[in-house]
Amino acid sequence: MSERSVGFERQCECISRGLEKFVQPVIPKFDGHYEFWSMTMENFLRSKEMWQIIEDGIPLLGSPTEAQQKTVAEAMLKDLKVKNYLF
């Protein structure tokens, strides 16, 4: 084997190892079986640490402090991520 082909194989090996970090999760798609889908979607969102936004929603505050504003902004971002998984 030539030096060039060995180098190419090493590059491919490094790239494939790097891609393992970027594996897309399998998002449960609704196929008409609601009970199964809802259970798998809940498990998926819990594994992504986003289920709390489903249970609690986005907090509504009258005149929030800066820390509370940050909490609301984080909740809104999580809400958008959850919607992205759903649609």
C-alpha cells in the first residue's frame, strides 16, 4: 500500500471517529398510535432534559428581576427546542 493511501485511510478513520459525536437522535414521529408515541416522546424529551418545560410551561412574571428574566429566556429557548422536535 502506498503512503498516500495509508494517509487517506487515517484521515477517513479520524473523520469517522469525529462523526460519532454528531449522531442525530431519532425523534419519535407520530404514526397514529398515540399511546406509544406519547410514551416514547416523553422519554426522548426527558433524555434531553426538556420535559420540565412541558410540565411547568414558561413562567409568567409581573416585574421580574434580572435573574428571573434569564430563567424565562432559558425556558423560552427550551420551549422552542421542544417545538422543533415536534414539527
